[in-house]
Amino acid sequence: MGKAINNNGKYHKKLTIGLFGFGVVGEGLYKALQQTSSLNATIKKVCIKHPGKKRNAPEELFTTDKDELLNDEEINVIVEVINESEPAFEIVSTALLNGKHAVSASKKMIAEHLPKLLELQKQTGKSFLCEAAACASIPVIRNLEEYYDNDLLHSLKAIVNGSTNFILTKMFEESLSFKDALLLAQQLGFAESDPTLDVDGWDAVNKWAILLTHAYGIVEHPDNIVFSGIQNIQSGDALVAKEKHYDIKLVAQAKKLLNGKVAAFVLPQFVKADDHLSFVKNEYNGVVLESSFADKQFFYGKGAGSFPTASAVLSDISALRYNYRYEY
Ligand code: HSE
């Protein structure tokens, strides 16, 4: 099981941030930081791919040269929200090797490179945090790390992808077509730039691999988790489900087995009307945990969108003030 450490009372009075990406999440973080006075953290530079685009921030903030951020000694935190696997890995690993803390929201990158990221964290003594990478606004990663450290976590059951949950809600409760519901999810900034990542379950399985690492300390590559998305679900399926008082949801599940191993999968499932997950609608996510002493608990909140995701990044930045990090 993972655990968090507080680095011998060392405390950063000021955090100077280099931000990679100014899309839905990056801009959300920029605006959120402007409204947060208790945190002595400022964005010094933002690295973007496409210059010349009209953005709601001063032009001198932006650059296309990643080294301006990665080699700037004043910048002590790199935040990366570009959500492109290999370039994101390059940014995060260079940041750590250059003596900076790193915060990332790139689910695919983290799920695929977790062992290497953990090694880099150990090697450099810097922190790598990723609260925004799973369930966005729900503070589930840090809770799994801290709260359950001495408890026995029997099982987790969750909805971890906002877009598919949004699509299913719109299809089954508002009779929208799959295509229109997906379009709406894209317009609202929930869906990945390649929406098949959401629809076919890739995004959910990446997040599940990340959450399982924090829940059980087992670094599981997403390729080893059985999964399917909602690509084969049709409007008629809801009618059948509704008649029997069920919802259809894309559910991620994990259970600790008696031999210590963890069985995990992500699949569309019928969910009973009185199940906690049935309460999770639209872009919301939910996590139901069962553990020895705390018994059953339910975490709930927005799992996608600009400010909900930025809020998780903000909480990582805040935790970096006292050098918080996960230790495996
Ligand atoms: N596409 C993702 C989702 C965004 O719908 O959940 C948040 O990770």
C-alpha cells in the first residue's frame, strides 16, 4: 500500500509554476489560481503548441519553447495537462531530473509509465502528483494513500469516466441519440480529443490502473486489466434495464482475493436502482469502497470538466508546499 510522507518540515513558501497546456484544464487552472489568494503560487510561463491563438491571458505568458520552463531555475513546479502520452512523459521526467516537482493529469501517460515515474521520484527526491488523473474533483487518490493506510481495503467499485456516464445518462434519461450525446460531451469539454478513448473504455481502464496502484500498491499495466467500453450499447438496452429497475453504467471493479492478488475489470453493467452508482449521473464520477473498519463509503463528484479537474491540480500544488509525495 502506498503512503505519503511529509519531508522533515521543509516547506516551500512560494511555488513558481511552469504550465504545459492551456486547453480546458490548463485555462481552468489559470483562472482558479487567480481566485486563490491563500496559495502563494503563480504561473510564470505557459508552454503551448499553437501560438497565435486568441487566449484569455497576457500574451507574454506564453511560449512554444519547452526549455524556457524546464531550464528556468526559478520554476520549482511543472504542471503538465497536455494529455498526450509520450510528450507528457518527456516533460514530467525532465522536470523531475531537473530538480522540479511535477504534477500531471495525463491519465494514459501515467498508467503506461508508472513504474518509471516512481523510480524517477525516488531517484530525484522530488514529488510526482496526479490527483487530477482519476475522478477529477473527487479527492480519491490522496484518500486511498492516507486514510486507508492501516485499513484493509476489500473492494472498490466506481464510475471513472465522465463522458461515457454523460452519454448514457443523456441517452437513457433524455432520449438523446448516442451521436448527439457524444457531441454535447465534446462541446462541454468532457470528451477526449479522440472520443473513442472514452467510448471504448481506454480512458476508464487507464484511470483504473492508476487508482489500483494507490489502493493496493500494485502497479498494474492497463493491458492486464479486462475492459470494454459502451460502444455496443444501444438505446433499446435501456428500456429492458428500466423495466427491471436497473441502470446501465460503465463500472470499474476491483476485489482483493484471499491469495493477496487483486481481480480487476472495467465493463458496462446493469446497476440496481438502489446502488450508490445509480445515483451518479452525467459527468459525475463515484467510487464505492469497502474496507474492514470503515465499512462502506461512497465518494462522489464531477469527474470531468475545466474547474473540477483544475481543482484537483490545485490541491496537488497546495500539497507540494510541504513536499507531499506518494511513497510506494
Ligand atoms: N474524458 C475524460 C472523461 C475527461 O470523460 O472522464 C476526464 O478525465
